Amino acid sequence: MNSSYRWPFEQLPPDLAGEVNIDRIAYLIRMLPVSAIANAFNPLLVSLFLWPFANTFLLTGWLLAFFILAGFQYRQWHRNRKRPRPKAISHRAIRAAIVWSIAGGALWGVFTASVMGTVPT
């Protein structure tokens, strides 16, 4: 791992830091249905308001991308909802959560950049 990057709980003893990471990922998985609903509803609402002004092809594609993201989130939750609390969390699981967050943010950023100037102020 890159020595310049510091995990938020690096100062904790390794066993306690591991427990904190387990709880963080377990909570994240429990909240995936809420996140999936928000990732479907918010873009839908924005698309409805911008429909008369922005490119409808772009809006439809962007909305579809968010629905796919929400579907993946729901699928992850559905697959893991009855699993017991894990004994350990890999760095891969934490990295996956970060990647999904970046993907959602990138979808908002790309959309915002692409409709700039097309929506009246």
C-alpha cells in the first residue's frame, strides 16, 4: 500500500481497527436499499425538471445509468442481507465501496458538465 495514504483508523490497534472496518462495511451494506432508492429517485426528479430544457437523449442515458447503479446496489444488498457479520473485511471490499462512490459522483459530474449552458438561468 502507498505509504502516503493513511487509513482513518490507522492509529488504533490493528484488531480494533479491523473491527471498526467490519462495522463500517456491514453498516454500508445494511444501508444499500436507501442508497439505491436515492440513486434512482434524485436523478429522476432532476430529469423531470430539466426535460423541457436539456437534451432528452442525454437525460435518458444518464437516468438509465443511475438506474443500473441502483440495481447493482440493490442486488448487493439482496445477496448479502442474511449473511452474518463477517469476521474480517478485505481491502478489496473497502476499495469497491470507494469505486462505487466515485462512479456515482462521476455520473453527477459528467451530467452537470454536459448540460451547462443548455438550461436557462
